Amino acid sequence: MKHSRMVGLGIGLVVLLSACAAPPVAQPTAPASPQSPALKTVRFGFVPNVINAPVYVATEKGYFAEEGLTVTFLPVDGGSDAVVQVAAGNFDAVAGGISANMLNAVARGIEFEIAASLHTERPPLASPFVVSKKRYENGELTKMSDLKGKKVATNNRGTATEWWLSEALRQGGVDITEVEVIGLPFPQIAPALESGSLDGAILSEPFATAAEDKGLIVRLSEDFVNGFKPTYLYFNKEWVTANPDLAMRFIKAYLRGARDLQGERYFEEANVAAIAKYTKVAPDVIQRARRPHFDPNGTVSMDDIQTLQRFYRKQGLLNYAQDLDMARFVNTRYVEEALKALGGPVAAD
């Protein structure tokens, strides 16, 4: 297998849109076989990135069809937008991150159920901290402590990538208050580093790979987060209350997809083809990529959710006074039933 592997990750890819926005046009999904009975449709809101790989794999390998389901993929610009839209009833299920905007919307009264974890970050990270290659090679920016007083970026303020940035800076003894933080879309980061208008940034895949291939950036740190779960699968409250069995079957198929992506199996041809189809990332980039990890048992981390809520509060990004009890939104029933149907939990990679 290749020694360096990178993926198109969208950890902090979230931009909150209006909850009342019209749902986007569906993408085609794998058709059911002519012999199959009518499948129940699940409307799935997602950002077309690699952290949704278990859903792509489960779709392309027919795991959802085996559960009597067909997934209609409805792309959105950001994961927190998807969470707001699932609460509004535009989707049945979504994948998204824990962002400040999403938490503020929860405080205003939106409801959903968190059913399972989506992806986990471990070193080498697929969202590293990067600097300009030429400034690294001339000795100007060679260690994290060199970033004190500099201008740094995440793709958007108030998302998990901002916490990523804080943790990366902390490796060099730099507090996030000691830098100027801006939000800059991932495609614009490498050019800004090259021009000198930006000093450092969190840069997600596949943008980091593309910039590296062009000789524009160096990964200054990629081990500042370990075992963290920033993203989750959510269900619309009304839909899941009316369709608990469909929800369990969705999670069962999803977990089968996650289990197919453990360890080196992630890079098997069928898995890479499924990821490439939905993300539009070239298979050779996926094969060379560092990858996200997927809990084969779908375990939700309340500690990680609370870590992000505390961080956003410290940054002044929350509009409510008391921390939310996010445990009231978590329903582990579907994972528990799915695990029983699958023969129990298995070890993660």
C-alpha cells in the first residue's frame, strides 16, 4: 500500500445557511435490482466529502438495499446547515459536525436525534497545520512557536477546525488569542500562504495534497489531535419517532460500511471507487491519502461534544448563557439494536 494517504476531509466544512432554504436537488443513487421489493427512501443530507465514506460504501455495496432502504443524497454546503435542515424536516438523516452555529440553533429550540458517531481523527491528521514551503525552507516558519503574532486561518470560524487550530498552536506554546484568526475557504488557503498574505492554516484534504503536489505548502504539524470525534449522524425527530425500525436498519447498513473501511481495507478498490464517485476526488489521490477513521460501533463521545461547546464559549461564539445538555439529543437505541443484529461490537483499527 502507499506510504502516505490523504483524504478529502470536511471536518470544519460547515457554513450555517437558513433553516428555511429549499432542499437541494438529489443526486442519483445505486438502483435496486428488478427483483427487489419497493425500497423505503431515506433522504440523506450531506457535504460531499470523505468523512461520509461509510454511507457511500454501504450504498454502492448494496447494504442499504439489503435492509430495504434506498438513500437519496441531498448535498449541502456545510454540515451545520444539514443539521438545521434535518430539524426543519428537509432531510430524514444527515451527517454533520458540532459547530457554534449549530449549538446556537439548538439553544433556540431546534430538535434532532444524534444516532451515531461519523468519523474520528487520529495522527497523521487529514486536516494538518500547514505553512508556505518557501517560508519553511528559508527558515522563517519552521516550528509552531514561530506563529505567535501571525495571521492564521481555518476554513470557517466556529467549527471544529478552529479548535484544531487552537490545539496545533498549543504545541508551540502559542495561545489562540496570540494570533489573528480569519476564516478562509480551503481552496484559497494555499495561494494566500504562497503570496504571504497568510502565515499558517489548517488545510483539509484533498486541498493539502493538491498544494503539496504543486510545492506550495509544508505540513508543519499533523499530530495535535488524537482520537477526537467532531462529526455525527443525526435523524429528524419526527421521522425517527415514526420510523424507528428504518432508523435501526439505516445504522446497521452504515456500520457495515464503517467496518469495511477499517485499517488497510479502506484502500480496497471497491471502497475507493465508492468514495471517488460521491466526492469527485480522483482515486489516485484517495489511494495516496491520509484518511479519517470510523468507529465500527458508532460510539458517540459526549466528552468531545462538550469539549467543543466549552471551546466555542471561551471564544465568545455562543449566544446562550448556560451550557446545553447535549446528552438529551443522543439516542443510542439504534446503534445498540444494530450491533445486536451484527453480532456485537468489534475492535476498531
